[in-house]
Amino acid sequence: MLKAVLALSFFILAGCASRTVDTGREVSDEVKEQRWELHRERLSQLRAWHMTGRLNLKVPGRSGTMSLDWRQQVDQYKLILDGPFGTSVARISGDRDGVSVTASDETRYGPSPELLLYSMTGWQFPVSNLRYWVRGLPAPGSDAKIQLNNLGYPEQIEQQGWTVDYQQYGLNHSVRLPAKLTVSHGDVRLSLMANNWKF
């Protein structure tokens, strides 16, 4: 039943989504920047949100598909990754004071979700930056190269050696949010499809 509801939520979202990221007639870079600044301001105001979806992770020598459940409340977050039949893959919780990661019935604590997750699973998984990339924003604290479409939404973000490509956006409460994106770095590739956004 739950899977049916999630699937229905995705089709509702997809029904409001652009088939391609770039739509409409060509506009000047100045107009794109103006639209981007307005869009960016609206996205920056989403400090509490809940997103569910599917994630396909490919790393050297292995790959897998899992469900993703991400709850963000300002600087507190909880990310749940589950494999087939609801098997637990990883639980990641964090705030300004630190992070805990549970995987394979083991829990570790530290300052960085990336380092903990890599030490426990061998995955390169940019949790800290992904918090922003899933909303279509560059992560703060480092330079980013952003390619915009005519509507002022990112088609691609390059930051800290990672490339984020946005294939589709969905409309949720009059806010455009990514519905399908890929994040890649060398041989590592994450393909994410959002089923539902709540905020």
C-alpha cells in the first residue's frame, strides 16, 4: 500500500514536471541570472523539508538501488537508506554538534558524515553537499560553476570535484524542485529520483 502511495505521488509530481530541464525560447544571460536570483531566494527559505525517493548508487565494483528518506529541520537531519524488502542500509543523523552513522548493525560518531560513511561502507557519498544539491542549490563555503536554463534553474552544478546534472524539475506548492538528478565524481555515480517533497 505504501509503495502504491509513493508511486502515485511520483506520477502526480511527474505530471507537473518538465520533460526536459530547459524549456521556452532563448533568453539573455542577464535575464537568466535575474530569474536564478529570485528562484534561489525562494529555495533558500526552505529550511525544513522532507523528501522521499529512489537512489541508484554506482561505485567501483558494486552498485545498488535503495529507497531514500531525508528529513531536514534547519541544521538537524536524518537520512535513511533502505535496500530491497526494507532491509536497512544506513541511518545517518546529524546536527551542528556532530554526526552518527549506523550501518551493518554498527554505529559510529564523528564530525563528518562523509568520513564515517566511507569508513563503514567504502562509499563516497557527499551527504553535506547533497543537502543543497537535492534542492537545486550550490553548497555554501566553496565556489561552484552553475549552468542555468532559460527559466533560471540549474541544469548543472560543478562543485568540489562533483558534477550535478538536473534532468527534471517538479512543481510543489508553487516552488520548482528537482525531480530527477545525477551526481557524479570519477567512477562514482548517484542517480536520484524524488517521489515526494513536503515542507
